[in-house]
Amino acid sequence: MQKLRHSWLWMAICVLALSSVGLGEDAKKDAGTTGTWKWTFTRQDGMTGESSIKLKQDGEKVTGTYIGRDGTETAIDDAKIKDSTLAFTVAREFDGNKFVIKYEGKLAGDTIKGKMEFERDGQTTSRDWEAKRESVSLTGNWKWTITRDDGTTTDAVLKLKQDGEKFTGVSIYNNAENAVENGKLSGSDVSFQITRERDGNKTVVKFAGKLEADALKGKITATVNGEDREFEVEYKRAKE
């Protein structure tokens, strides 16, 4: 069974046809909280500032960091999401004084609307909070490092160019290039396929997954000897 599993796996990799069957309808409607979110606020001096957080969701569990004006990142606390309501706290320090800001809002697509609360001069202050998810582009190079049974590695590369919700590009593996077909980005859902012809036979491998800031995670599905197979892959954004 182990040899059979590796046989179809390497057949799919060599075909390197990644495409997409869409994810479920619920996943399309809600991309979750994963991503970078930004919002503006008014400081005590009347000037406008901007804050941002990076979030990663796993079920009802959310982790992430708050990004300060100087680029430093502070881990958020007590983060969770339930029934589309996100809540978390951020502990900050200003002029030697520590304070905690509580955030809670309703997630709807690429917007979170709610309230932020914090203590000031012994009193609780509440303000409206509206954060927008930063759009992430697929344009660029993506690399998936594959580890063989003997411990050696090889890279599969995607070169993609996005145009709205569609994208095109090529898949490169073992010096062979194949066009990316039917590329589509809906929210954070990514789908595409690659068709390769070998010895007169055409093989299509499909990919469906999620786009994060610097990662493209999902599953490849392929039909091998009349049987559908799938395995997980993760591409990382490569430096240009």
C-alpha cells in the first residue's frame, strides 16, 4: 500500500496539474478572519492614526499580532470567533503606563464592525470600530518544496499574474512548463488546474485552497488509474 500511495503521488506531482474544484458554498461566503486588517482612529490630539492586526483562524480559535506604528508586533490575547463575532484584547504600553484595549465586532466578508473599549482616567471609554481586510494578490512566484522518500528535495514553482478575480500563469517542475488554466480567486478561495499530455495521454490535476499573505494552502486532486486521489500542498510566496 505504501508503494502504491507513493506511486500515484509522484504521478500527480510529475503531472503537476493543480486546479480547482471550488470549496464548499459556506467557505465561499465566509473567508474567516485570516489576513491583515486595518482601521483608522482619532488620537487625543485630534490627529488620525492607523492600526492593523494580522490574524490566523483555526476553527473558533484565532491567533495574531497587533502591529504598532513603528512596525513592532505584539501578540493579541483571548482571541476567539463564534457565530461570526470576533473578540480579542491588546495590551499596550504608553509613557510607562500599561493599558488594555478590548475589541469585539461582527465579521461580514472583508469587514469587521463593532466596538473597542479601554480605560482612561479611571473611566471606560467605548468607540466604534470598523476594520477592513487588506486584499492579497496572487501575482508573483510561489514555491512548493517536495521531499522525496530518499530525503532529497525538489521545487515546484508557480508563476502567476492576477487580473481581478481571475489569474493566469505557468507551473514549472523538472524544467517543464504547463499553463495554469481556469484560475479563479474568490475572497480567499483559490482554484485552478493544469493539464499535461504525456505519451498521448492527458492528465488533469485540480487544486482548491486558501490564499494567505505569504502562503497558498490547499489540496491537489487527480484521477489515477480510474481512482480519485488527493493530498495536501502548501506553496510559499517566493522572493522576486
